[in-house]
Amino acid sequence: MSQARDTQASERAAMEIRLHGRGGQGGVTCAKLLAAVYARLGKAVQTFGDYAGERSGAPIRAYTRVSDSPISNRNKLYQPDHLVVLDPTLLGPEVVSGLAEGGTLLLNTPLSPEAMAAQFGRFRLATVDATAIARKHGIGTRSVVIVNTTLAGAFARALDLPLEVLEAAYRELGFESNVPAAREAYSALRVREAPAGGGRLPRPAVLPGLPAVLPLSEHKEGPPTGLKTGSWRTQAPFYLRNPAPCSVRCPAGNDVVGFVQALARSGEAAAAEVLGRTTPLSAVCGRVCPAPCMEGCNRRELDGAVNVRGLERWIAERVPVAVRAAPAHPSPRRIAIVGGGPAGLSAAYVLATAGHRPIIFEAERELGGVLRTGIPTYRLSRAALDGEIDSILRLGVEVRSGQKVDRARIPELARAHDALLIATGLQRLRRVDGPGEALSGVEQGIHFLRRINLGEKARLSGAVVVLGGGNTAMDCARSALRAGAAKVTVVYRRTRAEMPAIAEEIDQAVEEGVELVFLRQPLGFAGAGKLEAVELAEVELGPPDASGRRRPVTTDRKTSLGCDLALLALGQSADASLLPAGWKLEAGRAHADGRPLNVFAAGDFSTGEGTVAHAIGDGRRAAQRALAALGLEAEVWAPPDAPKAVRPQDVRMGHFEGRPPAHEPTAPAAERVHNFEEVGRGLRDGAEARRCFSCGDCTSCDTCLVYCPEGIIRRKGTAYEVDLAFCKGCGICVAECPRKAMEMRAS
Ligand code: SF4
Ligand code: SF4
Ligand code: SF4
């Protein structure tokens, strides 16, 4: 059966499908869907509608041409191989005009093909009640049922098209929710073959019922006709990769759209390969990063940001990212790194994967820096951290642990190595600078966390006050609860809206019973030898300061808060005194007597940013700067061009199904508060990746190809080619691209 139809089509090289429907039924979209299916099967296609300013309900026609070679004929279709009628009330001689006896007539009707045979029995009859199916699946409105996607499913059956190709096209074009109706129509189609001896007959010389319009060009296949129309054009479409806002916002420099799309299309191994180009610490970032990528995600405007952080963890838990083979370098360099935290590890990864010999000097017994001493295990399991550090070390990184490098040793290390990176993080801790700060019971939060995180038995009781509003404050508060404190209060000088801590961490702290007190500034501490209370001033918010947040203005109204332990989490900064006298940092490189040294600042020591992702990004940059200074080829990473990032208004949201984001389950608050086990349990699967719009990055969805009214876009593997000899520069392909992976340029 299908062989007979193939033969019919090949006789004329192009296969032609004409659709008749009424404005509002989606006939033009149906034609485009059919074209999308054939495009996925490797055919050249052309599809367009034939209507003017008709009102809803007026008859319209739409056309789809399919060919194995470029289509040069741009006429309407007068002699279709197949005819699709969306509304049976349109049926009449004019509608079937040009359809040869034996051609397929697909009708949307509850009637059987046999019931239609008296009038149309000379054709191959296929019927399906697409209206009833579409209504059942809720497609359209109460008054207008839209049958296009349903009927396309029946067409696929009538023409033996693979249903999975149709379904893939629906997914790409934003009709995923209509797949069940298409499947039902596919199954429900009834067919009555044309009478024996039917088949395609010679075409009638005159087309009865249609005006005699002469074709613009000869109906032929092969090289384009001489009637080139591209000279009308002043601009033409170009395919490009525009930066996605998630990638632009990632301080680690991760190709976010790249790894999320790799996961969606090819799985975890492909995604881990993309991540491993920029970071060795995805299991870490997938747990503790504040995820600015998600703040910038365009999908927030539809139904919530893609859970990029959760996906990063999902990938890293299945395939380690830091496994890039280290090639042998003809002249490997020895480069010392002071500090084995995230910046030092990131730098070591870059150097080792370029074939050099990084040597990390770490003050603690184990590597990890703030990841090990500052971040509690309930946020970052040590198994995840140790796994990633092991992967980095296996690349050939030497470690000298338990070696605290001071100012005096810096020049010696610089001399003994080809280059030196200083990645000591933020060592200077902010204080209250008020009375009573030396009382027993007043402690820097970062010291408290170190004691807890390195396994010191710290049993608490009574009331704990934490001063600050960032992640260290949340870590202190939640760790204090777990260590046995009866009551924990976080005191912050602004309001919840201005707290720099990760929003989920604040929510989880509150769930666990941490109290938040806002608009209070610490003045000092009261107690007789031992802390009894924190003295506070009430605060009002003034105009915004340099950070964009409203400036806290201290009033003379004072309060105090009784407590047994006060933890200071007021901020940290780099300790520049580590640099020897006369050394200065300029653009991240140390200089002495105005001359550059092969000594580079890395991570928080250089930027003061204080997030793991920033440390990873700057660690990489510092390593690349060192290689460049040594005359070794190294591209120094710079963040992408933010103003060019794809904006929400550039995305055609209507192409995408609404689907809320996947959140990772957490241990119940009542349970988790009694132990230091990891709270977040990771996403259940990687399906969240399919919510990504792929902003600015072509997914080979065929939308441009299908919507081009000239039918002059062709697929070449996963890329596309526009026949500019015929492109009139209308820009419809660019306007229809769901993700701004094309733009019009002067031509
Ligand atoms: S490192 Fe942070 S900002 Fe970058 S992709 Fe991962 S979660 Fe997003
Ligand atoms: S939808 Fe995908 S590509 Fe677009 S910003 Fe969000 S994560 Fe990035
Ligand atoms: S350029 Fe846009 S419309 Fe064309 S295939 Fe790529 S993503 Fe789809």
C-alpha cells in the first residue's frame, strides 16, 4: 500500500498536500506540522497558507510540498496527491478539484469511508472524527474545537509516517500536550482503498471549478528556476549562538545552556563533559551555589527558573566532571598554589589538565578550604567533596598539607617555582568593635563552624544569637541548633528582603526553628566575665547605598537580647598583609618596584566575592594568567557579553508547555535538626533539563524551516542552509525561532 503511494509521489518527484479548513481550525498549522514531520525525515519541504483577512470561520487553504531535492516550484497546489479536509461541510467539487482518482482524501467526519463512498468513492478515503477526539482532549475553546494536531495524527497513519517522528515534531514545536489526541486519531483512522485499477490517473488538462491561473514557473524539480527573487531583499537571516543569561550569570563560567541541553539531548556523560571544561567542582556547586544562573533564567517569566543547580548535582553524582585526561606537555612548569580551597583546586585542575605540575600548599590537614571548614556537612556531604578532590588529585596534583604559608615564605615559594598563585580566601574577619567582645561566649562564627566541621565535639545548650544575614550566619544558626542550642536567633540589620543568604537556606533555617530578628545593629556585649546579652540598637532603613540595598541608619533606641553564645557572622575580607612589603596587586598580578612578578592572586583573595562559583571562575582565570605570563598559550577566560544575553521577551514562550520546576526533596525539619546529615536529597531525575528553552542556542527544532513561506531553508545534519537566491528577507523564520538562535542582518 505504502509502496504504491511512494510510487505516485516519485512520479512527480514532489508530493503535494492541500488542506481545506475554516479560519480558526488551525489548517495552516496542520500544514506546517506535516512539513515538520517530512523535514525530520530528511525531505525538502515548503508550506504556506492561502488566505487574506478572513474572519474566523471563513474557508482557507493551506499547502505542503515535499521533495527529495530543493523545491523550485512556488505556485499554489492545484493537483494535490493528498487532500485533508478539516471541516466536512466544505466538501464539494471545488474542494476535491485536482485530486486525481486514487488520491488520498482525509476527512474529519464521524462517518465511515463507506458512507462517503457514494460521492467520493473514486478516491482513497480516510475518515476520523477529529472534532470529537480533539474535544475530548480539551483542544481549543468551548465554542471552537481546534482539530489540526489531531488530524495530523490521522494523516501520519494514512501515509504510514512514523508516529515517533510526529511526536518529536510536536514536542519541538510546542504541541506536546496534543500528542495523546494525535495518537488516538492515529489509531482511530478508517481507510477505504480506491477501487482496484484506480491509482493516480493522468491529470485532467482543465481543472474544473478553479480559475485558470497560469503557473508562475514550470512545475519541475532540480536546479532552481531562473525566477530568482532574492534581489528584493535588503536583509537576510543568519544562524548564530546568542549568549544565554544563565551562562552569562554563572561566576564559574559554566556553559549552562550547553550542559543542560547536553543532558536533555544526550544524557549525563555528555553533560559532564561540558561541565568539566570549566569546573572540577560540580557536586559542590550543585549543592551550595547561590545559583545566580537561576536568578537570570528566562523561564522565570513563564513558570519558574530551570533548576540548574539541582541538575548540576544530578549530573556530577552520576558522572564525575573532573576526569579530563592530562596530556603530556613538552616542558611542564611547576606552579605553586597557596591554599587548597575552591580557587586553588580550580587553578590546579586547569594547570594539571594542561599538562603542568601544580603543587598545593594547604594549612589544614586536608584540602577543601572553606568547603571543608566553613560549610556544614548537612549542606555538603564530605563524600561528595572528597570525591571531587580525589578526581582533581588523580590528574597529577601534588599536595603539601599542614603547611601554613606566611608572608615571609611567599617570596621563597615564588623563587622556587615557575609561578605562584595565592588563593588563601577571606581570612580577615569583621568584628563588632564594641564593648564586651572579649567576653567568654563571644566567638567568630567561622571559628565555631571550623570546630564543628572538623569534628570537635561541640555540645551547646541555652540561647545562641547569630549576628549577620549571609550564608555564614545561616550555617552558624543551623549548626548551633544541631549542636543542642535550646534557642537560636539570627539578628540582621536590614530586612529579610536584603539578606544575602541563599533564600532556600533562610527558609530551611526558619523551618527548623531559627528565629529572625530584623533591623537591629549590634553595639556590644554585656556580662560579668561570661556573656549574658547582646546589646542592640534599633535601625531604620535610609536611601540605597552602593550595594543597591537600603542603608541601615542606627537610631538611639536600644534593646538587648539575653544569650549564652554570640556568633559573629558579619563578613570577611582578604588579608592583604600576606603580600610581602613593596608588593602590590594590579589586575590580579603582583608587582614589585613597578615590575610584574609571576605571582597571581586567585579567588576570594583577588575578588573578595565570597562564593564558591566565583572562586572557581577566578581560580581558572588566575591559572590561565600564569600560563600566559610564562609564554604558554592560554586563553584567559572573561565573562560573556551580558548585554547580548537573550531576554525573556526574545523567547517565544507560546512554543513551550507550562510545567512547574522540579524541586529536590529534603529531609523533614523535625528529623534533620537532630543530626548533620545532608538535608537536600537531590533531584529524582534529570527530566528538569527538558524545561530549558535553550535560549540563544539552536536545537534543530525545524521551526524556521517549517515557517519559511518560500520553502528555501534546508536542514544539513543539525544545521540549516538558506537559499539566498530566493530569500526575500521577510524575517518570518527569525520571528518564529522560539529561542533567538537567528537574526536578520543587512545583506
Ligand atoms: S556554578 Fe552556580 S551559577 Fe554556575 S551553573 Fe552551577 S549553580 Fe549555576
Ligand atoms: S531556559 Fe535554559 S537556556 Fe534559558 S536561561 Fe533558563 S536555563 Fe538558561
Ligand atoms: S534556528 Fe531557531 S527555529 Fe531554526 S531550528 Fe534552530 S532553534 Fe529552531
